[in-house]
Amino acid sequence: MTDAPLQVPIRRVRPGGNPLPRYATSHAAGMDLLADVKETLTLHPGERALVPSGIAIALPEGYEAQIRPRSGLALKQGISLVNSPGTIDADYRGEIGVILINHGREPFMVNPGDRIAQMVLTRFQRVELLEVEELDGTARGEGGFGHTGR
């Protein structure tokens, strides 16, 4: 038994434009975001750019939208996101922008309508931090990066 999907209001920032984000498969966690650019944008190696998505959303309280890189772009062209994952808060109503970076060796062209990122909606819980003198112990303790030797 599955729950009814959460309905999230979405608005096109500019009339017309790209199709709205959607899930590519029935078990996909993320929806593809498309580049809403008027003309091809060239990202040279090492360059980054804010690429508009053409959409704005109204998330309910307790939800965030994570903007994540597309694995195919990362593997094949070295394209990623500078702030990965980017977070869209529930009180933000502006256009979603994707900060792409070219880690590859060749210029990368962002064309109108290209799939540039994934958007994953997740629930979160706010917490209250409680300052203490000591934390409870665990088997790991303060073991940091690489502490297991692997």
C-alpha cells in the first residue's frame, strides 16, 4: 500500500518554457531539473555558472528540496554542483538556480532544456541543541576520517 503523493505547488517563472520536473522512472528518488536558458551557455574547464531552472516551488513546512548532481554528467563530462547538495528551504519562493561547475577537461555546453540536476524532496525535523559538558560514549568515539583503516 502506498500513500498518496505529497502535492507541492509549482510555478513557472517565465511563461512557456520547459516541461515541469518529473520522475524518469517509477522508482526514481529525484526529478530532473532542466536548464531554462535562452541560448547555449558554455562552461569552460574550472568555470561555474548559476543556471536558472525556470521554476519556483512552495514546499510545506518540514520539507526541503535537495538539488543534486546528475551522475551521468559527473562521470562523462565532469559536471557537478558547487554546493552539493543545494538546499531549497520551505520558505523560499524564488526561482531555483543550479550552480554548475565544470571539473572536466573540455568545455561543456548547457543547451536550453538540458537536464542539469536532480531535485529530491525530503522531510526533516528541526531540533533544539542542548549544550552539555560531556557527550555519551560510543565504540567509535572521536575516530574521524579513515579511522577504520579502510
